[in-house]
Amino acid sequence: MQLIDGKATAAQIKQEIAEQVAAIKAAGGKTPHLAAILVGHDGGSETYVAAKVKACAECGFKSTLIRYEADITEQELLAKVQELNNDADVDGFIVQLPLPKHINEQHVIEAIDYRKDVDGFHPINVGRMNIGLPCFVSATPNGIMELLKRYGIDTKGKKAVVLGRSNIVGKPMASLLMQKTNPGDCTVTVCHSHTANIKEECLQADIIVAALGIPGFVKADMVKEGAVIIDVGTTRVPDATKKSGFRLSGDVDFANVPPKCSLITPVPGGVGPMTICSLMKNTLLAGTKAIYE
Ligand code: GUN
């Protein structure tokens, strides 16, 4: 069994991005600029947005963090989105999810100019991704594809099981794994809370992507010998030994599953750093107008 080191891979990619940004700046080009809107004080969102701002600095990007209290109205938030759409200095921006319940997330996502939608959540980007056209691809599945590629994992004709059907991970992951690309060319099964016989489905899989948000869901008896396991779970579970009072737990039973598989991503240090790295790649694509305009 080999660990897939997402942290080291992400550091390598950020280094590659920083070199490209330095070359752009040296040639008198524009510094790519990512803006992030954070509403409220959700602990997870605070951590993720802080990590995104830090990664921007590592890549040589300009970043702007825009904060609002949780009682901001949908109208006020939509007005800010319009402002960023029209701000020529901002190449791409994200609205960190989840949003407070009184705000319709879909309204916000669809208000973002798809040419600045570096999260890849706008229906135009989702649609283009599904038919294999250039677009901004959702960061987590894109980061997983990059890991599969950089680790030389053979996916062609393999059976992949995706656990979870969310719009930002499960669905785009399934779509990317079945594309006529390398990595890709998988036969994909998507399992969710209403799937019968999840264990049997998983036992068929050469590759399992676990994105359910249920700590330790994937047990050793659900894994075929030699499978590749990608763990997207990042649930905060109480842990008195940690200064923060919690630790991150993946969707895989990490005490027992690793001996059964050929490759596995740890939590933390697997998919998480790659997700942020993918956002940085999308920001570079937005800054260089490599996809749109
Ligand atoms: N919340 C969880 N993941 C993400 C993400 O990739 N982008 C945004 N904007 N919010 C998230």
C-alpha cells in the first residue's frame, strides 16, 4: 500500500503556478486576482477561506477577502456579486458555501459571471464540463483527477464507484471519470443514501471515491484487494487531545482499510490540499483568459 501525498503534490503544483505567474509579471502582464466572499463565521468556511487566501500569496496572486455578517440579505449579496462581475481587476471570485438558510445558494451561483466562476459551479461551466468542453471545473473533482494523473494510476476501462451525489463533488467526479480522457474512461457507478447493496457495489470497484461526509463509512470488508481509495471526507469530530478540540475524519476507516488497497489518500493531507490547488489553477486560467475571452 502507498499513500497518495496530496500535500506534497499540491506544493509542487503551487510552485509551478508561482513560476508561471512570475513570468507573466516579468513580461509586464496582469497579476491574477481572486476575490472571495465569506458570509458569517462557520468554522469550516473560515478555515477554507483562510487557506485559499494563503495559497494565493504562495502563487503570487492578488487576493481580496470580502466578509459579511450572517444577516446580510440575498439582495445585498447579489449586488456585491454584480459589482465583482463588473470589476475588471477581479479575474475570478468565489462565494464560500454554505450560505445562511435565508439566502438561496442557486440564485447566487447563477448570478456569478460564468467567465469569473473559478469554482465551476455555474450551470454553464457544469454543462460544458459534462460535454467535455473547456471550462472551469469544480475544484475537488479536478484535484482528484490531477492526483490520479500525477500518480500514473491506470483508469482506462476500470470500474469506479463514487459514493455521494453532491453537485460539487459526486456528480462532477462521476462525469470526469467517464470522460474520454486520461485519467478517465472508467465505468462509473454513483452510490448514495438510497442505494441498495452499497457494500456489493464497492467490492466491484477498482477505484472508490468516498464523498458522503460520513466518518469511517468505507470499511475493510467493502474494499476489493488492490483497489485505489480516494477519501474526500473532512468531518470535524471532537478530539480533546487537539488544541482546536477537533480532528478531521475521512469517510474511510483508516485503521483497517489501507492494508487492502494499492493506493489511498490520507485525511488530512490527501484531497484537501489538492482542492485549494485546483482553485489556484482556475484562477491562473481566469487571469490569463485561457478559457473565455
Ligand atoms: N464549500 C465547500 N467546498 C466549497 C468550494 O469548493 N467552493 C465554495 N465556494 N464553497 C465550498
